[in-house]
Amino acid sequence: MLQNTGEALTNFASISFGSRNGGPQAPFSGWLAEKMWEKRRILVLMVELSLVAASLFVNLRLFIRSGNVHAAQSLLLAILPVAFFLRYASFRIFGTCDRSFRHASIADAIAIVESVGIGSLSLFGFYLILKSSFGIFVPGAFFFGDALTLLLLLCAYHFGARIYLFSSERSQQANAAARRAVIVGAGDAGASILKELLATARSGVLPVALVDDDPKKKGTRICGVPVVGGLDALANVLFTFHASEVLICIPSATRPQRHRILGVCRECGVPVRTLPSMSDLLNHRASSRDLRAISIEDALLRERFVPDPSLTKRLVEGKVVLVTGAGGSIGSELCRQLAAGGPRRLVLVDKSENNLFYCNMGIEEAFPGLPVTPVLADVTDQFRVMETMLREQPDIVFHAAAFKHVGMMELHPEQAIRNNVLGTNSVVMASLAAGVRSFVNVSTDKAVNPRCFMGLSKKLTELMVKEAAERHGARFMNVRFGNVAGSAGSVLQIFSERITNGKQLSVTDPHATRYFMSIAEAVNLILCAASLGRGGETFIFDMGNPVNIYELARTLTLFAGVVPGEELPIHFTGLRDGEKVSEELWEDWELPQATSNPQIFQLKGSSPHPVDIFAVVETFRELIARHDQTGLLEYIDEIVPDFPLQRAVISGFPGNCVPDDSARIGA
């Protein structure tokens, strides 16, 4: 207590009066703190010296061979002052009187052993030099017994407070409504977390068991908590110990190990928190403050994708590369990977000043020698796009600029057509005029049998790029994939933000499923398509199995350390206009064929309902220029007769689809 008081007074004085060298009042504050600390030290020394006297008395009674009590008393009186002096000196040298009782550790025990050992050797040496003066024989066992007794007394004194506090805290945790936690990992990180959680009841977590694959640790105990088995036994351990939380404390865990642990936790419905990777913990000791929610990519249980630098290098080295939508989630990651490939120049195009600024700054900081040209431009501005293409003369164009939110595009169908269709047309025409060698259009699975205006607009862009490749013999191609985990405004990001803020989650339909991939996987698909394509292809990525949105919401909640449905409710809103229960990766007439990359497929086939896409674009341009929204919807109904327009009011505005946060969830 005195130690804590002294520290508090020092901090208070440094704030109120300035630092020791910072002002005229600093000496006073330092003097006050030193006085408080000195009182604590004197009190501890007095207790330690009283233990010295007690040890001497006990061992004199045990080890003096002579039955002469008077001689024993004389010896005690003769040795006691010397023993006090030598013990006092050793206590001060090794700082036993300065040690914290609450946080007594192995280092404190070593200091006590060293102090007692040096003091006892000094006392024995003093006896050997002056033993003729005592007139009584003192066996060496006396000094050994004295050292052992004093060692036990000092350890009991120093560690007793910690043992008492530990037992008290553990009792409070057991009696309180603490979460019963199983710690996965009995290594240094797991032990550190365990000790910290046991040290205070305020954590609200009571560790009840540890799990580790090391067979040597099974059956052992750490701070009284048993190591009960390996990862194979995790499900049984959670049931046996009635665990309400899992703490993953294996910073060096491999991806398969993490998936294995998370899979068990998801099946058992137990919330999870984890430590960061080893690289994040290198500079400091693991702490409960480091425990965090599982990353979005981990929650999908997909293997982490590692980019192939050689592929990017072969594709863009020494070339001028232009990226539209460069400031978006996919665009910015694409730019980073392209920059690592060593292009001659990288041109960043985006209509968002803020996004363009941060993307440009990030590239310049990471690749200081790379020429980067940021271009603030809207792809729907034909003149601006053409002028940029002719000036920059790119060899490769990646077109990632698009409106993507289903709910918002249902409100503004004319903007979906204007930005996604007419904007793509501007970029395609300018690329052809500038002699671009390769053009990659980024599309979405919502373009397959579209039921929303965003999906319809992306389907038309795919047809446009394919038609441009066939007419002009150009290496223009499409890349199609599902939802991207972690992209701005994605369902996973919305879920994550709402969980963090403690808000209930909204899911459209309990049976709704979607395909997911990471941003790194999406960018890899784009780059692979650019290297594989010869013109007119549509590439898709092996997206794995579709993910149920409701189960995903539960998983993200669990992996954030929260019990779904209890601590955080999940409710269903029903499918909104333009939304499907399940998405598809290709239409019936599209035939997926393998490529040289086992994770990428090429779609071949001809649409049974061909349209003159460039004539369609010109009609769209005229209708939007006249602000003829009714005519726009009627024309869409004419060229795409199976597109469900019955939900839209032919005044140009959809009817009952005003979106809120939940309107986009599950889209």
C-alpha cells in the first residue's frame, strides 16, 4: 500500500508542481515521495530483522549441544548485533526491502535466496574468526538451519500477501458471475494471459482449463489451472468445464490450426477472442489487453491467400498501368500489388478526392521511386477520360470504378446505368482509341440472371467488354466474383461495425447465402485474368461453398466474444427489392472451363438473347441526357424482358425500397 501511495504521490506531484528539474516546487514533491517510500522501507526492514531474531532464537534452542542455557543466551546476545548488521547490509544490497509484495515473483525469490546465503556465509565467517571468544562450540548445522529457517520465514512474509490476494481474487471470481474461459495454448503467451486474468477479479473471466497439443504439458497445472489435453479434445473440454468463452493464446498458430479451433468453437456456440500474430507481439509481453476479435478473413475460414509477386512482375514491369476506382477497397489493394511489380508509371483514376489522396499517398510512401500520377476524374466524363487515356498512353487498364450498393441503386436506377454502363463505355472507347493492350473489367456475381439494377448494369458492362474484344480483336476481358470480405460497405464490414457498437444485427432471410472471398483473392483473380486473357473471356474464381448469412452473423458475433441472440440480438427483415436468396456464379448458357490456373475458370458460350450493346448504350445516353426516367425503365423492359420491373413505379423511381442499414445486409 505504501508503495502504491508513494507512486501516486510522485505522479500527482509531477503534474501539480512540475518534474524534479522542471520548476521550483519539484524538490518538495520529490522529498515528499521519498519520505513516504522511506517509511515503507523502514517498516519492511523492521519486520525482516525481527524474523532474523526469531530464526536465531529457534535454531539456538535446537542446535546448541550444551545444555547450558546461560551460555546459549550469551551466544545469542553476542551474535544478534552482528547478525542484525550483516543481514541488514545484505537486505539493502539485494533490495529485499524494496520488493513489491502484491507482485512477488521468481526474481524476488532469487533475491531473497542470495541475500540469506550471503548473510549466512558472512555470519559463519565471523564465527570462525572469533569462535575462541564465545567459549562454546557452535556446529555448522546451526548456521545452515538458521539460513533455511530465515529463508522460509522471508518467503512466507514476501509471498504470503500475494498468496492471500490471489486466493481472495480467485474466490471472488468463482463466486461472481465471471465467464468461464478455456485457454487454448499453454505456452508463454497463454501463461501470461492466465496469470493476469487470475490476478484480478475485475477481468470478469475465470480460467478453468488450458488446452495444448504438447503431450508433455498434459496433466500439468499452471497457477493451479489444469492442462487437460490437446486440440482434439477441445469440444469435450468446453462441455465438461461448462466454458462460456475461448481465448486463443497461440500467436504462432498456423492457418489450419486456427481454422480447426474456430470451427470447433462455432459448432459449440462458444464466443472466441484471440491474441495477434507473433510478429505483433515481438516487442511486448502478451497481455489480456491484446485479446481481440477474430479477423473477418478468419471468420470465413478460408485459407489466407499469398500474392505471387512474380506474376505481377511479369505482367506490369516496365509498363504504364492505369486503374479506375483506384481509391476503393479493391482498387487501392490492386494499386499496391501493381506498384510492387515495378511498372514504368502507375496512373490512379478516381472521382473521390479523399480516396484518391490517401491511395496516392500510400503508394508514394511505400514505393518512393515509382512515378505515380493521380487523376481526379469521373469515368462518365467522356472528354476527361479520353484526354487522360491519350495523354498517359497506358499499356494495361484495370476498370474497377462502379456503384455497387444494391439498395442504393434500386433507389437510383438511372445512376446505376449512368455510372456503371455509360462510365464503362467511356473507358472502353478511350482505351481502344489509346491503343491499350489489355483491359480488365471488374464485375460481380449479381450480373448473373440479374434481379437488381446494379446487377443489370454490370451484366451490360460484361456484354460491352466482350463485344469490344470481338469487334476490335483487343485483349479486353471480364473478371467476375462474389462479395469481398472487408471491402467498404460490405455485409461483413457492416456486421463488424454493429457488433463493435453493440447494435443488433439485421439479416434479410434465414436462408440467404452469398459467395465470399478476401480482397487479396479478388486482386489475384484480376491479375491472373490479365495474364491469361486473350480477348472476350469472362473469368471466375473458385469461390468455394456459399455462406449462409445468418450463420455468418452468428459466427462473427461469437468470434467477437459475444453470445449471439442473448448479448446481441439478430432479427430478420425479409428480402428487399432486387435481392435474391442465393447468388449464382454463371448462367445456364455459360459453360465454365478449366484454365492453367486450377483456381480460375473461364466461361464460354453465347447468350440466347443477343443485343447490340453499343446501340443500347447510345439509347441510354440519350434518355439520361433528357432525364427521361420513365423512358429509361421502359427501354430496360424492352431489351431485357425477363428483368423484374414490376416492383418499380414507371415514374422512374422505385416504390417501397427506402434502405436503412439493414437493407444492404445480406445483399
